[in-house]
Amino acid sequence: MKFHERLKQKRIECSLTQDQLAEQLHVTRQAVSNWERGITEPDISTLQSISDCLNWPFSEMMDQQAQNNHISHSLTQHVLS
């Protein structure tokens, strides 16, 4: 599953609308929509906030994003350490 698909799934599992998640993250609903459609991606600081809001472990999220972006696992581990 791609990062943007998993992001939408996690948001729905948390019973949040795009508006509600956007408000918690201090971004626009359009930003959340773009992330969920794979048009854009959140920046690293926003990823940490998404992790907190959606109870999605940051390391799991980064692994998911790395797989989608074809970033090596070692690079992801370096970012996490």
C-alpha cells in the first residue's frame, strides 16, 4: 500500500475528517487532500505531527514512505537515529 493510501486509511480509522486532521496539524484541508491523493507529501516536521495525531508509529510511517520513494532502508534508519 502506498503512503498516501495508508495515510487516508489511518485517518479514517481514527474517525477524522480531512478538515479535522488539517485543523490538528495547522494546515489546510486541501493540503491533507493532496497528501491523500499522492499529489504532494508532508514535510518531515509535519510527518511527526501526523504520527502523533493518527497513532501511527513514526518509524513505521517512515518505512512506508521510504518504500514509496525508493529510498534505501539504511537512509531511513539514519533519519530515525
